[in-house]
Amino acid sequence: MIEVQNLTKRYRDRVAIDGLSFTVNEGEILGFLGPNGAGKSTTMKILTGFLPPSAGMARVAGFDVFEQPLEVKRRIGYLPETPPLYPEMTVHGYLKFVASLKRLPGHAVKAEVERVAGLTGVTDVLGRIIQNLSKGYKQRVGIAQALLGSPPVLILDEPTEGLDPAQRAEVRALIKGLAGKHTLILSTHILPEVTMTCEKVLIINQGKMVAYDEIRKLASVHGQAENVSLEEIFIKLTAA
């Protein structure tokens, strides 16, 4: 569903992504990890068509991200690190607006807004102005807009940022429930979330891949003991 080969992004003399290659199969959840500044958000912006690459290739659902960007965008639900909200709108008005941008059929919009509101737990605040919501609810609205139209691919950048532990558990359960129905790339710095929701992990450091494997295999490949944690592996691989 997602295929990336030798993806590179340069900013003058700085290399943000350096020859990155990976695939995500249909219905998989890939945990995308790396320290701050490793190139995670840059990679996701390229996959969603917000940034051009310097070199390499990326395909989503068989479409080239650079040659057929509109076809790719039709198949992706994207939650950037800062949710793309309009603070002066109501939650309901905003979700209707995003549905229109995604060109959902008019007769289906009401049911679709209700569906994603129920999934993300924002039904009770549909009539409220977004700027008056807590950070946690704003994050939920951001996830809801990504789910509109049930796109086959979801790219979520720090989806539980700002949520309290109970809300985090709810969103984690939601993400896990999307496996099989959607192909997901989940970027987060909360490593237990990756362990609980993802089958595979991609770890990058300074723009380069340092690990790419199933979580259960990482310990034997990169750890010193069978019970080594993902956090210990992450620290070891990104220490340089």
C-alpha cells in the first residue's frame, strides 16, 4: 500500500532524509520512531504531498506521490503534528467543511460526520467553537477529520499529543481497531503506544534508517536479552 525507495530530502547542506526505503502492506500499522529532528515529519510531509523530495520514489496505493499527487491525497487521511483546525468554527461546521474539501457526496456528509465524531468521542462537543475546546479535544477533532471518507491510508503524527492517560488509552484502542480496515503510519515518541498498537517498527536517526522489523524480532536482532524493552533498543540505536 505504501512503497518508499531511496527517499532523500536536502535543505542546502543539511540532509533531513538520507536514502530511506520501506514498505507498508495493506492493513498494517507501522510505528515510525526517531528522536526530535530525525526526519519523521519531513518523511510524512513528502508522503502526503506537502513537500517535494530531493531524490527517490514514493507510491501510495499504487500512485506516485510526485506524478499523481491528487490521486494520492484522495486516498490519505493525514493528521499533522499540529492539527489543521479553524478555531473560529464549530466542530460540526469544521468537519462538514473538511468533508466538502474531500468531495464527499452531500447526502452522505451528515452520517459520515456522525460516524467519525462517534469514533473519536467528540459527539458531545459538535456544537462548540473549536478555540474553546481543551487541547485533548482539539486533537480528537484532528483525528476525526483524518478519518472522514474512510481513506485506505492514514498517516498520524503524534495522534495522542496532549491527551490525558484515559483519553490516550481510548485513542490507542481506536487506532488498533483501524488495523485491517486502513493502512497506518503512526509517528509517536510514546514508545508503549507503539508496542501496544503496531506490528512493525521503523526507527530513523539523523535521516537514516537504523531499524526496520517486527517488534517481536527487534529484541533478538538489536537487544542483548529476550526481555529487552523497545525503549532500551531505541536509546541504543539513536545514541549516536
